[in-house]
Amino acid sequence: MARIGLISLSDGRDYVHSGIVGFVRGTEDRLAAALAEAGHEVVRASAPVSASTVATSVAREIEAAGVDLTVLHYCVWAFPHFTMLAAGALSGPLVLVANPDPVQPGMVGMLAAGGALDQIGRRHSRLWGGPSSAAAAIGPRGNAAAAVAKLRGSTFGRIGGRPMGMNTAVANTDQWQRQFGVDVEEIDQWEVVRRAEAADPAEKRTAREWLERHATVRYDGVKLTPDLLERQIGAYLAMRSLIDEWHLDFTGVKGQPELTQHFATMDVAEAFLNDPYDWNGPKETHVCATEADMDGALTMQLMKHLSGTPVLFADVRHYHAERDIWDLCNSGQHATWFAARSDDPAENLARVTLHPEVFFFPAGGASVHHIAAPGRMTLARLTRLDGAYRLQLMLGEFENYDDATTAALEAQSTPEWPHAFARLDVPAETFLARFGANHIHAVPGDRRPELREVCELLGITLDEFTRG
């Protein structure tokens, strides 16, 4: 939810303002209450704006409060230059809201103010309606503004470089700083190896035993042994120490080919970093993208801020044309939370199997396998077209099947890896012709309204996929 500033604009004539100030305050009270009821934190201006000096002073109050978005509220006729002065003191996004009352010309005030902002090129959005409907309409914009604000000043930890020649996993750090306000800290993968070996043996053992109790662990004595599983747990602990030491807000690990050939896969580390728990109990999710996919991690971080849940990371592995479903599958990257999407780790892990790693990864370790639970999902990915960012966005449905069907579908790709079987609201021909990466990301529910607003706030092209 968002931290929202609220400023009401009024008439600049003293005798008019004195007669309507009670109406202005009462209408603002109802809008503030509706926003708070929707879960937002509301920071109200100390007074309605009835003079130039008040416009500037209350706007500075709201700016100092560090809000994500400011609502300029019009329930009466308001002098337009008050809006211009307030906007000049506000650096964040603006929403102009008119209360449609036939007696008081608030809509006229909003249109006059919005037209003046248009003339100077100050971007804003406009809404109208009673307090409840206005609060509902403000919600997606506020949540998007909060997500964008959380990006600014954050740090991405890039562990390793470009994986296997994957250009879509590498982004321009100058562009990230300019457009998103995100810094990139480059860290060598040797730090993961060094810190994993030095990690607390007692915690590695405790974690392994926890996994053995709650998940199915299929040791084979070669590619997956207790020692190899503890090495992967050590990599998780190594990442946690790097995150704490370097103040990393989200990360990505190259993995291939150095770690997967000579150390162990990062599957366990990546899965549990993205999970809302580990063997020590509940924790905040930490977005970690496999193959150090920068634009993938950035997409995930935005979706995490909007949803508050773990975010799926997957390859677009296969299209089962006969069923019109996609197999979204990557080598152990999926957070185990997706197995049942439960607040109880035991319920999720009961559906998780740790398999020995496959042919591609000679160093071995565990692959974190499960089938993603069914439900409506928002799928998205930041990609670049001729250097400019776009958000490719669609709705879909994760599906589950009987055991025999699931096994047959898994066997066509890599059964040891996690799978999400997705029916997308886009024809396969359209998707394959336009989608700009091999990785895709998902969160539960319909988050398209907020992601559309994110595009507007960041100046990013929206490329929305539909069946139509």
C-alpha cells in the first residue's frame, strides 16, 4: 500500500473560502477515510489552500513527508494558480481528483488546474467521483507509485557476469540509474564459494535436516549427497551475508557455467531467497534471479513491491499445442511457496522434491522440484526494443492435472525441475513473435492495473498481450 499526500484546493477570495471551508474539510475527511480504509497511509495538508502562500507551504509539508503520490482534491472552484504553485513544490506523481457535486464546481476547478499543468508539460492523471469510488481508482496509481519509489535508491547485487552469452540478461547500468534510480554492485562469484565454505557447519546441518523432514530428498550418492546439499545451503548463507554486508535490495547470480560445473548449482539458494521463510522461520522475500538476469530481477522487484508475495522466475520452456498450455520451467529457481502458495512452509514443502541435478550441471546438488499451484496469475517481463524499455504484460491461469498427465507433460522437458503449467490470454503465435526474452515472471491475481500505472510513471511503453 502507498503513502499518499492529500491537499484540498479552495477559492482564493476570503469571503468565499470562509463560507465553503467546512464543506471542503468534510469532503476531504471522507476521502481520507476511504483511502485509509483501503489500506493506504494518508498524510493530510495542515489546511486547505486558499492563498498562494498556503499553496506553497502545504506542498512543502507534503514533500517533506516523503509521500509516494500526492492527491490534489477539488470539491469546489479553486484558483488554478494554487495548483501550479503546489505542483512546483512537489517532485512526485500527481493525481487530480474532482468531487462531482452539482452545487459546487469542483470539476471546473480540476479541469482548469489540469489544463494549466498541461500547458507547462507537468504530467498528472485525473479522476472524479465520490470518496469511495475515488479512493478505489486512486489505489492502483498509489500502489504503482509506491513500487516505483521503492526502486529509487536501491541496489542490485550482480553476482558474476553475463551467463552463456545471454544478452537479455545484461542491462546498461547508466540507464538503470537514470530511469529507475537503481545502482548496481558487481560482486565476483568467488565470494559465494569462499563464504559458503566458511559458513556455520551447525546451521548447514540444521537446514539440511529441516529439508529432510519437510520435503522429499532423493539422494543418489553421486550428484546429490548430504555434503552437496549442505554446500548449497552454504551458498544460501553466503548470499545472505553478501546481502547484509553490501546492503543489497535484490540480486542475481550467474551460476553457469562456473558454479554449475565446479561448485554446485544455486537452486536451493535462489529458491529460499525468494521464499518468505527458511529453516529459521518467517522472513522477508529477497528477489534473486538466476543467470544474473538483470531485467528479470528488476521485473520481479517491481512485482514483489506490488503484490507482497514471492515472484516466479521461469524459462518459457515449451508450448503444448494440443492443450494450449505453456510449460514455464527453470532449473530449480521457483520459490517453494508456489507449490501450494500457503503461509505454512510445511504445506508447501510437502509438495517439494529435491532431485539430483541433471546432465547439464556436473557439479551436482539438488534441483528444487514442484508443480506450481493453480490460480489466476499476472505474467510480465521488462524487455528492451532498440534500447528502450517496454513492459510485456498478460494474464494467465496456472493449471494442475492428474498425476499421469503431469508426469507425461514433465517428461517432455526436464522432470527434475519445477514446472508451472500456464494457459495464457494470448495466442501462441503472437507470444512467440513478440516476446522479448526467454525468461518470464508471475504473481498471483490480476496486477495489470498497477503495472499499467507503473509504465505511465516510468515512461515505459506498455506492450499488453490479449486474446483479441
